[in-house]
Amino acid sequence: MKIKRIIIQIVLYLALAGWMMGQETVTLTGIVKEKSSGLPVPFATIRLNQLKEVQGEMFPPISSDLEGLFTYHKVPVGSYRLRVTSVGQKDWVSDLTISATEHYHIGSILMEDTTYHISETVILGQRVVPETVKDKVVYPVTTNMIAASGNTSDMLKYIPGVQVDLKQHIRLDGSDELLLLVDGRERDMSYLKRINPSDISKVEVFRTPPPEFSGAASGVINIVLKEGMKRGFSSRLFSEIPTTKSFVYSFPSAQLDYNNRKIALHLSYTGEINYELINETDSIMFRKAPLPLRISSNEKVRQTNLSHKLNHAIEYKITPRNQIIYEGSWNPYSYEQDGVMKFRVTGREQQAMTSNREEHDKNLNISNSLYYRHHLSDNRSTLSVDLNHGFLRADNKIIYRGLGGDNSFSAINRERAKQHLGYIKADGSFQAAAQTKLNVGFQWQFQSMGDGSTGFSYHEQLYALHGSVAHQFNGSVLQAGMRTEYAEGVLNGDSPKQKIKLLPFFSCQFQMKGTKQITITYRSGIKRPSMFQLNPTRYILNPYAVKMGNPQLKPVSSHSLHTEYSGRFHQNHLSLRLFYDKVNHAIQPLTVLNDENKLLTKPCNLGVLHQFGGQMTAIVKMGCFTIYPSVRLYRQQTRPNSLAVDNGVEERREMVLETELSAILSLAYQTALSASFHYATPTIGMQHRSYCDALYTLSADKRFGKNLKLGLIAALPFAGSFVYQANDTESAQFFSNHSGYLQLPVIPVMLRFTWQIQSGKIDKKMERERLELSRRSKKGF
């Protein structure tokens, strides 16, 4: 009986072992690369079929990641056919026999480029649908986007959720607290304006930035250039040409590049030349005795914005894996308003005053930087060191001169600011395993700020350490990290104030059926007040209104939680996002009636601001017509702190609707028509309510040959005027309204042209980081 039991156990064991052997699975991995350059091919489609069922897929298709990597999990041993496809490249097909092993690595799959010739036309395959990758959305730059754009900042309006105004200021989802990057390195607006849109491969949008980015950024836009820089000489010239003196918006740029394999030289110029007629009105009503007054002022001014920036850079490729670059810039600029202010008081006494306004503004921004980058032997890991220093000198004087009578209003506002800002950064990106990537970095930053007119001074040192790890499994991606910032500030020689902040980050992307994904992201951030917010210099706006800075401001902390569903539908893309944003110690303007019976406005930490709602973005292509809509619907809620409550600020709620829509119609003969529209209902702050008019533009562009492109732009046709900013502020003691109007011709039209010359072969180009110092917020558009 005992022997029989042993025999039965042996038979069952052998049967179980055979069954387990028959069900043994392995993990199949590989990397897709371009055969010509050896660069990874992202978003390639991989299909795995059993040879017994070649016509029927056993596994759903998957896509390679940004590094060209792909993974199939739990693949039973056996014979298979692997097919890899990518737009613009030949299909790659191979038969595999997978034996019993834990991990089967195919190695590199080399894809060959392909072109299709039809008479004299060459059609190159291109990806037109965005992809959601980890914590970002990748938007390919298409030929119709390039055809309908003058420069890069103009092209960004075709990215859903990005707004570009008449001065080419960029906002993401209604916020201007964003970082602009080129190939992962921070840049300023002037650099973007001199990039040729045809040199851009894709645009990456981070709505909840990971730890390697500054804690002050609410979003990041990374512009990825095409691999390659022309050997020999290349040049480009771009500018808008106004058709009237009263409406001038010109952002000219010129560049000259030379490259001879080891050394590359770059010279460039970017400018801003703006002239516009501005009408700024203020209306103040004092509600209680002893001042039951109504005050109104009207400033009619000509606003002049002039900026001329010269850039020079030298790149030296020490070895194929080691590169070093020096870059410098010199940028004088001025923003001035000159005109007449009319002031009227009605109430117990009738009073009218007229004053001339003269503004003298001189600013100089100088920066120098040195950058080194090393590629490790695996070509997927890098080390970089960045040294950067910037200097800003600003001298601003506003003079009001009264015109006749004892009641004339005269005042002088003066600010002489200096700022030094520098940092040292070291960053590393490592491929820790086939499916795991590690990012670590350290930053030391110092800034010194002062105002010669008041004796104000502020010095700050910042130490930041960040690390994150991303792991891909079963088609999903998990990323977690932490940024730690320690700041030490000294105000007017007082004792140092120290602050340490931990900023966690988490993101998880779940791959659903087909090309659908769900992404959940959490981020914590911090923003420190700028020099101009801390500077207590008083600015006299009119006889009854004064504004000043606040040296007692505290940093603002924020928390963001976003959930996004996205997917591709043929040539279309849809993204649905739910978001919740919380801002603690929000810095907002607080206006009070002081002891001198004047309205005093200064920034203060006023409490907590909540925003929660949803957003829809899409790209819809219908033949030669493409639209890029974005709709945000969210609820704002404020919770004032004790300081705000003591000054009569109450809790507020508001529903906000923001809409953006861009469209492109691609026509024959290299011609493109485009339009853009942006509108938002009023938004609220702790004490104020803000709103503006809808902004819309029309444009037409046509290319002539390879070197010349001409365009026509019409902004706000037949509008007559445009409210670019309006604020209502209310308390138990007063009500005030400030409105800024841009005076427009009947049809504001500008021409634009691009002329470029390129020659030579393509060589890989390296970009590096740029430092931008803060600028004072001023009146006007």
C-alpha cells in the first residue's frame, strides 16, 4: 500500500512538472534603432504572432518607448514571427524560436528609411498623432503646422492648451508660470523666436513637471529639435512688417551658423519692436464718509517696447561622447509709456487735473554660461554640468508733470535695481536596467538683489537635490521621485531666514486596450517671491492710489493632482483630464484704504486658493483641414487667512470657462490658411476679479521655392479696441476698476517673411541651458 502511494505521487509529480514546462513563459525585449544613424526609434509598432497562426495575432500590438525599447511579458516558449513597423521606414520581419529562459533579448532591430517617389514629388511618412508617454504628452510637429507658422512661438498655438498672445507671450492652461526648454535645456523667449519651425521634430508638454524641474514651474514645454546641424554655413532671417505706425508688432531675428565637425560657431540677433496706442482707465468710488467721492482717471499713452539681443556661442566636440559649449548674450531693452493723464473727482468737491506722463526706462541683461555633457558607453545614459551667471541692471523713472493750476498733479517714481543670479547644476540620467531609468541631480543657486533708490537689498542661496526612478512593466509606467530645496535668505542685512521644503512626485500610466492610456500624477511645488515683489519702493499711480512691494512675503507652496485619459482614433487624438490644484500662502495684491485716505496696494500672502475641474484637448484632422480645440471648465474657491479677513476680504467662488481653438487649412502650391481664437470668462483672486476680451487672429502663408516664405496676419479685424486686462476690486469701504484698452485700426494687418540659406551635410547638434532673470511687472499691454 505504501509503495502504491509512492508510485501515485511520482506520477502526479511528473504530470505536474510536464504541465508546468508546457506553460513556462519568458520576457521578450528588444530595442528599435535607425540603421543610418543608430538613434532609437520611438513609437514603433511591434506585433508578435505564433507561427501556427501567422494570420491571427496572439498578443496585442505594443509601441516602443522614447528610447526605442519594447517588452512582451509572459510569452510561452515556442516559434513566433516578430514584425516591427514605423511610419517612413521599411517593415522589419523575423522568425524567432523562444526556448526556456527567464529573459529573451532580441538585441537591436535596425530600421531602414524609405521614400515614395511620384513624378517630382517626394512623400515622406510622418507621425501626426500625439502620444502620452509617462508624465508628458508628445506632439509631433507636422508639415501643416510649419506651413502656417512664422516662428516657433507662433507655431506653439497649434499645441492644444497653449495660448500665444499678440506679444507672443506663452501660457499653458491659463498659467504663465512655465519653463520653456529646447532639447531639455531651459531657454528664454528670445531663443524660441529664432528657431526655424522646420527644425523642430516634436513638442513635449509636462502639465505636472517631474522633480528635475524647478519647484516654481506649473508646467513645462520642451521643444525637441531634429537630429542634425548643417556642416558649413547656414543663415536665416525673419521679421514682421507693419502696415501702420499705430500698430507695430515686430519680432525680427537673424542668425549665422558655421560647423566643421569639431567646432560650431553661432551668432544671432533677436529683437522686439512694439508701438501701440493704449488707453488705461481707473474708476474709484469711496462708499463711506468722510469721503463719499467718485474718482476717475484716463491715461492715453503711446507704449514703446524695444529690445535688442545679441547672442554668441561656441560648441566644441572633444570626442563623440564629450561636448562643451560656451554661450553669452547682451540684451539692452526698454518698456516705456508716454502721454497724458486726465483726472477727475466728483462728490463734495469738483476737481479736474491734467498731467503729462514721461517714462524713462533703461535695462541691460548680460549672461554667460559654460556647459559640459558626457555620454556613457551605453549611449542612453548621460552626465552634465552647467555653470551659469546673469546680471541685470534696471533704471526706471516715471514723471507726472501737472499742467496749470494749484490742483495739478505732479510726482516722480524712481527705481534703480541690480540683480546677480548664478548657479551650478550637475545632472545624471542612467539606464539602470532594461526597463528602469534613474535621474539624479544637484543644484546650488545664489541671487543678490538691490535697489539703489531705497537701499533695499536681498541675498539668497538655494540648494536643491532631486532624484526619480521610472520603471516600465506590462505596458505600464510607474515613476516616483523627490525634490528637496533648502533656501537661506538675508533681507537688508538682518538674520538669515532658513527654509527647507520636500517636494514629492508620483506618476503612473496604465496602458489600456489599443492606444488608450490612463495617467495619474501628483506633484508638490514651491515658488519664492521675486525681487520686485519684495522691494518696498512706493509707486504713486495718481493722487488717490499708491502701490508698493512687501519684503515680508513668504514662499507659495502648491499641490497638484491630475488624472488623464488619452487615446488615438485613426489620425485624431483626444485627451480628457480631471485636475485639482491647491495653492497655500497665495501671493495676491491687497488693496486697503490707508490713513491718508489713499488706496494702497501691495502683494501679501492672503490664504488658500483651490481650483478643480476638467479639461478636454483634441486634434481632429479632416482631409486638408485640422483643428486644435481645448476647453477648460473649473471652479475657483478662495479661503482668506486672518490678514485678509481683517481687511474685509471674504470667501469667494467662481465657475470659469476657458476655450482655445486653432485651425489650419492646407492648400495647394505650398499655401496655408490659419486662424486662432481664445476666450475666458472672468477669474477671481482673493480680492479682485479679472477679465479680458476674446482674442482672435487670421493668417495666410505661402512658400516660394526653398528659401523664401511670405505671410499676412490680421489681428482682431473690425474690433476697434481690445480690453487686454481689467480688474474689479471691492470692499466695504470702496470699489475700484482698472481697464486697459488697446486702440486698433479697422483691419490691423502685418506682413511677415522668412529667408533662409543652408548648405552642407547634417551633423548632430547639441543645445544647452539658458538663464533668465526676473523682470518687473509694469502697467500696459
